[in-house]
Amino acid sequence: MPPYDDQNIFARILRGEIPCRTVYEDAYALAFHDIHPQAPIHILVIPKGKYISAVDFGQTAPAENIAGFYRAVSQIAQDHGLSENGFRLIANTGQHGGQEVPHYHVHLLGGKKIGAMVSGG
Ligand code: AMP
């Protein structure tokens, strides 16, 4: 795995160098609106630690951080009224997964029925 890139855009958001539209923050996670929303509600949730991907997070984060992160995801879904009608949780991972920002994040998409599971070529 390559080393974590401290200049990636989400690292810069965590350091407060770039603004974001924060919807939630605690010791484990920061959540903000995606700058190019793909659904009426499109929130990105990122862990506070330096984790590149889902694999890096799952393999190297302390259990407390993993639990804290997913509790935050769950809380955010509830806070935005998504748990009733449902939503999609996506973690693009690596090149084939289409991951653009090398800081682990999940996309919370909802507010309407989300389309095909996989689109594009
Ligand atoms: P991914 O392809 O899973 O790495 O997704 C990265 C996401 O970050 C994309 O949906 C972008 O629209 C979003 N994004 C990039 N820069 C920003 C930013 N400054 N603030 C909010 N979202 C961003």
C-alpha cells in the first residue's frame, strides 16, 4: 500500500485548510455535503485518522475507531431521515472501485430511490 498522502483534499478539509459544509463531527468522524451531489442527499463521512481506503481502515484502525466511525454513519443517516426509506452506502476503493480521494470515506446517498447498483463502463 502506498503511504498516506497528507495533501489529499480530505486531509486538508480535516486540517481546516479547505472549507466544507459540515453536517456532523465527533472524535471519530467528520461528515460534510459532497461538492458534486449525485442525489438529493449526498453526504461524505470520513474517519479522523489517516486511512487510505476501506482495506487500510479495516486492517489497521483500532476497533474503537471503527465502531465510532460506523456509529457516526448510522447517526447521520438517522439525523437526515434516511433510515426510514433507506439509502445507499458506498465505499469506492482503489482504481477499479473509482476511488478519487485517497482518504477512506463513505458516500451516504438518499432522498430518492437510488438507481442501478453499478452504472457506467
Ligand atoms: P470517490 O470517487 O469515492 O473518491 O469520491 C470522492 C468524492 O469527493 C466525489 O464525489 C467528489 O465530488 C467529492 N469531493 C471532492 N472534493 C470535495 C470537496 N472539496 N468538498 C466536498 N466533496 C468533495
